[in-house]
Amino acid sequence: MRVAGVSVDPPEHNESIVEKLSLPFPLLSDPRGDLARRCGLWNDEESVAVPAIVVVDSGGVIRYLYAGNDFADRPSDDEVFGALDGITKANNGERNGEIEFRVTAEEAASSTVRPERPAMTLEQLVTYYRGTFFTTVALKKRFGELKDRAAFKEVDGYQRIVKEYSGAINETREMKQG
């Protein structure tokens, strides 16, 4: 079993993010969003894929698909691991006639749908997540005052994710400095 991320960013941006965050998996480039569009995961307004987790078996069959509403909308770990546990090699690696997407590195570097949006630096990510965290603090306070428990709970979920991401970014910074 292999895990990979997919982004519309060019390969050098993806490589930079993998290095900055010490990701244990590669980020592949889908520069025109072909794969995201085919899976119904394309956001035309932002020219990016919607945040999603897709589990594909060795035969190319999608066995699990979770499309989030935003970056914080994620399934539980148990749900994802359950989907991974359920994969079988029924097709023995055959593709069942599915169309395979192939993009050369040169094509990925030159044809991205977001060439004007370079990867954020580690320092920019720290600032970004700090601002995002303070936004969640302000929203929680307002929703708490309004007694809107559902909204409060939703913002609490965002806040937990922002804390988790911020912690990972700070760990990466410390590893790179030491």
C-alpha cells in the first residue's frame, strides 16, 4: 500500500512542501486538475481540488471517497483506516480499462492552474496559522456569547486542526534549526 498527496502545484512546489513539513509521502502534481475533475473534486472558483481523501485499490477502483467542505472538514482516523483495511487486491493490479493520467515534469511545471501562487515558506505558514488561530478564538467567543452551541462546536473543530497544524510546523522548524 502506498500513500500520496495530489496537488495542482508544480512538482518543485510540492517537493518544497514535502521537505519543509518532512512529509512521509510524496505530493504528486495534477497541474490542470484533470484527476480532481474526473473524481468530481474540482473547485472552479479557487482553481483547486476540494480537500478530499480518496482510497484507490490496486486495480484503480475508488473504494472510499471523502470530499470535505473546507480544509478542516476531515473524516476520523478510524474511518480512513477502516477504508484502508477493507482494500483487497481483487483485480491483481489490472486497471479495468480506467483512463490513466500522465503528465511530464516539464508539463506539470509549465501548465499549472495556479502559477501565480507559489508554495508558502515555513515562516509564512507560521504567521498564517497564528492568524487563523486568533480568528478561531474570536469566533468561539462570539458564538459562546450568542449561545450558538453548534457553531461553537464547529469552530472548536477548526481550532483543534489549526493547533495540530501549527504544532507540526513548529516541530519542522525546530528540526531544521537543530
